[in-house]
Amino acid sequence: DPLTGWNNEGFNGFPGELGLPGFLSYYFNKNPGYIPVDRCTYAYTADDDCLIQVTINECKAVRVYEEVCGNPRTCPYDNPHWSPAKREACAELHRTYFEHRYSFEETYFNKTFIQDRIGMFNTETFLGYCTGPGGDNYLSMTGAIIQKPDWQTVCPPNVCPLGTFMKSDCTCTSPYDPCDACPLNTRCQTFPSLMCIDCSCGFCDDSLTGCCEYNGQNDCMIGSGLPEQCAMMNNNFPAFAGYGYVCGGVETSRTSLPNGCGCQPTPHSPCTYNRDWGTREDKCYICTASDLAEGESCETCKDCLSNCPNSDCISTSSTEEEFMLCLHSITDVYCRASCHYSCMKN
């Protein structure tokens, strides 16, 4: 009975109560040799009761219930109402599920072609088996094979030690050289977060041509952009004053990147990205004097620069040339540099 249990003696109130789990609980309780075991130790489900009794590392066996953590094969989002402990436990349960799938396919799966783990949705948890949220984005064992793109690198689902990151050859960086995880065509940024930024992104001339290009050694060199606009001394980039080209180790302090502009190293998968993603408009995300003159995408940049000494001309300038002359008169380079967050378009 759903209300009173088996033979009106309970053994209900848990998933499977009306099926075999409920019957077996009732049956073995009638057996003199029956010894009850702790549910959360031997059938851990990451529900609220288990979260306060044992950690997932202390349990002997787990059960994945869709109503608790979601079905891993539907690539679910985390519930925003979950506690940090439940979010961590559900992520570990899903990761364990996919680790077993990977092990089974590698050891026993008799199939000519096995689906590469090319999904990039929550890869730390779903191990590349999800291209996005929802069941339609699950890369199943028996469905049609989706080919791995040439730009992507897929490694075994290992995790690098704390403080290290996975490289393109599927080995781990040393703790002292995180930039070794950056792929070709990028430069490494270490602050405020580790990022690998495509050399052609960020600084551009008025034709959206990148000021920089890759030099073959995880750094950027002078590119095809117009020299008169890409040289810092010409004051085309409001928040970047000085001498030389913007390619010479200038830090932009990005915490996120537009599509096609790079990637962020992680301990569990190599940093890869598709350079063909995104538009040149999105990739040229550093404000220029021309942007200030157009007066649309860089208003916050103007507001910030207006707080610098000798910046009255910011409010009176209207052309690209006038803004470049105005920026030249703002001699406090540290004040200009403090506006670099505000002088990014996205």
C-alpha cells in the first residue's frame, strides 16, 4: 500500500517503495539473519539526509536518481537552489557515471567507431559527453557519430594535480609554468585569471585588422594592423599609454573572452578553441579613439577617463583625431591604465 507500506508494516517512503527495493526491504526484515545497513553508506543518493550523514568519499555504493541530481544523460544544469555540498556531490555522481561509461567503452565496447568526447558543456562533470544542456545534446553510446573537429584536442578523463593544468599533448604543466597549457596562436595571461588569448584579438585598427599575430612561442608580435593606429605612443587605445606596439607584453586583464578569442586552461581538459567562431567586431574588444568618437560602445570608457587629470577635453572632443590629441594631454598614464576594464566593449 502506498500509504502503509508492505503488509501495512512500512518499508516505504523512499524511491522504489512500490517495486523490488521496497519488497526486498520488507522480505529481508522478516529474515532472522537480516542486518540493516545504513542507506547513505550503501546506497548514497546525495539527498538531504545523506549529505548530513556521510560524504560521497565515505560511501560504499551510490545510486543516481533523476529526482535528486538529475539524469546524467540529460546533461542537466545545476539547480540554483542546491547547497554547495549538494552541487559538489551531484557533480561527483555524474562524473563517476561518465567515468564508468568511458571505462566500459574503452575495455568492452565492440564498435568500429566510438564517439569522441567532443562536448564542451561542463566538461569537468560530463567529461565531454554533453555538447550543451538537455538530452538532445547528449552524445550517446549508440547514436550517430559526430566527428571531432580538427581544432579540438580530446584527452583521457584524467585530472592534473592541484596547481597544474592539462596541456595540448594531454600531459600536465609544472606548477611553475601554467602558461605551458596555452595552445598555439595565443599569448598567456596570468592575472587576474589564467587565460590563453588569441593574438589577433583585442587590439585592432579601424578596419578591424588585428594589430598582433602569433610569433610561434606563446607570445604575440607585430601584425598586419596599421602601424599608426597600433603603436601606443599614438594614443589610439585610451587605456593603454606608453611606447612601442601593443603586442609587447601588454596585459589586458580579461576574465572572459569573446567566441574565437581563446580559452581558459583547466586541470581536466586541454585549452582548445575554434578561431573561426565569432565576428571581427566581437574580437576587436579594446576601445579605440574611433570608438570614443562614434559614441556607442565605449561610453563607460569616456566616463572613467573623465576622472583623470587634464581630461576636460574628453567631453568636448568629437572626432577620432580630437580624442587622440586629448588622450595625449592626459599625462597620468596610471590613471589611464586604471580604466582598462571600462575601456573594453564586451
